[in-house]
Amino acid sequence: MITTKPVKIKKSKELKSEYIESFFKTEGLDILRWAITDSDDDFFYLSIAIVLD
């Protein structure tokens, strides 16, 4: 089943997709797609689509 869920990631100095995708790898998440939906001074808020077994 494919589902979406919100994720909060600490901001880095430069916004690069490699930074965000490396976070997913370290968390063991197999992401189909992701999008930044919001941000504040400290965090990016993302919506991710993942496959649940």
C-alpha cells in the first residue's frame, strides 16, 4: 500500500536535495516522492509518499 505522511527535517545551511535524500537513507525509508510543504527557522516540513508492506 502507498501512503503519505508528514516528516520534519532539521534545516541545513544550503537547501540541496542530496541532504534531504540522505536523511531518508539513514532513516531506512524507501521514498517514492517527497515535497517540502512548509519551513520555519529550524526545520523543513515535508510530505512523503512511501510503500508500506
